[in-house]
Amino acid sequence: MHNYCAYKPRSPTVEGMSLPDPSSAGAAMRVLAHPLRSRLLAQLRVHGPASASDLARDLGTNSGATSYHLRQLAEVGLIRDSNTSKGRRRVWQATDNPSADLGLDRDDAIDEDEKTVAQWLSLDYLDHFCDRAKSWVSQRDEWPAAWQVAGLEDHLVQVSGEQLTALRAELVEVLQRYRRVGQGNPAAKRVVIYTCAIPLDAPPRTG
């Protein structure tokens, strides 16, 4: 699950992962707030373990710079060694934690730097989403009819803030139920499902 389309100020869930120590959340967000690092993490989450050379080739970057940024991600616990490395070839994988977030849903104050970083991550994530959506639109006709149901849609609902929280919780529950339902089925494909609840009305007046 990936959730940083909105900042309120709740933290992003970066490709469904988090830090094991919430006190390090701010540091992790600052490390992740870099275009290449966010793409490296997404690549590892979607395509599995890879070396710096593999990632540099796939993303069209320099392998030396890629190694540096991978180490930065590892220092804050977003990725780790896959234990499949051989010799000097180090293979990285994303940290396994599909349910938590970066930990800014905590009670202590959120500073302005964290707000700025969270906003950057949200906008970067939207760019990443647009790339995926455009790729699907351009390739849609190449897929069998059964897969044509995939794509973008929107549903208008009228809810209170508390009801919106409950709605999102129910959606997450359904998605978790389907997370591995196709495992072992050769006809199954990985599908990414985005949820992004956005109010249409003007914000309430304060003061």
C-alpha cells in the first residue's frame, strides 16, 4: 500500500513500508525526499531485490551514484541487504513491512521541514502515479479483454471526517484480503490499486 497523496499532517506510506523505529521517521523522510532515492525504493518494491548495477541500468543512472543513494536508504532502514550478495556484488531489497507508515502519525509536533518534505513526497508520488497511468493507457489494447476492467475511475461520496476514516479502513481491509489471493495461479498478474480521497468542497472556515 502506498499512501502519500494527502498531507494532513499524516505521513506517507512509502510503497507499503516503514521504519521499525518511529523516532527515526523524520530522518527517513528527509532521506527519501530525493528523486532517485524514491525511484530506487519503488523499483525494489515492485521488481524485487537488485544490485546497484542492475538498478542503474534499469533507471538509466550512474552505478556509483546509485550505490551511494542505496546506502542512504539502508541507513534509515528503508532497504537492507538481501543476504544473496556474492563477492563485491551487493544485492538490496526493500524492507518487509506492508502495513505501517513512516511514523509521523505520532503525537509530537511536526516541524515545517517535515511538512515540506511530506509535500515533496506527495507531489513526487503523483508524478510516479501519472507515469504508471499513462503507461497503462498506451498499452491497454495489448491486454486480453478480461483485463480491460483495469484503469481509472472515481466515485463521489458524501461523508463526515470520521466516516471517511472508516471508509478508508474498510478499503484497506479489502485490499489486504486480496493481497496474495492470486499467489500460485499462473494466470494471476500483479495489479497496483491507488486510493486517493480528495474533498471537493472548500475547506471549513476557522477562527
